[in-house]
Amino acid sequence: MSQKVSDAPLAVASDGTVFVNVTHYRGVQAVEELVALAIEEKGEVFIGVGLDADEAKHVLRRLEDGAAEAVAYVLGARM
């Protein structure tokens, strides 16, 4: 189980929601405390884990395939 907390200041979800890292707001590093602080804030809470390099490559390839399919669908409708 990982207890390392990312220092990345923000994340963008696939639905376009932008999330900020509460560690930058409060300076807390303990995961349990971060969750407690996050749920006190207004807005949605996103809890995620980082992917290793191979997993990230796989996800990005799948996203690229999906994006290409979506573009083909939209452009095909214009013809």
C-alpha cells in the first residue's frame, strides 16, 4: 500500500473537471488527514493512484484509439 502523496498541483479528469491538490492548500501529507480535509471542502473529491509507465502507455494508446474513432465519426457525418 502506498502512502506517498503526489506533489502535483492539479489533475484534469476526463470529464473536464479540474482538481487541485489539497496538500498545496493545507500542507498536510498524511493520506488520512488529506481525505478528511478534502471532504470538508466544497466541490467533488477525486481520489486516484498513479500508473506505472507501462500502464500509462496502455491507457494513452487506448485514449488515442478512442479519440481517432470519435473524430472519424464526427467528420464522417459531415460528408
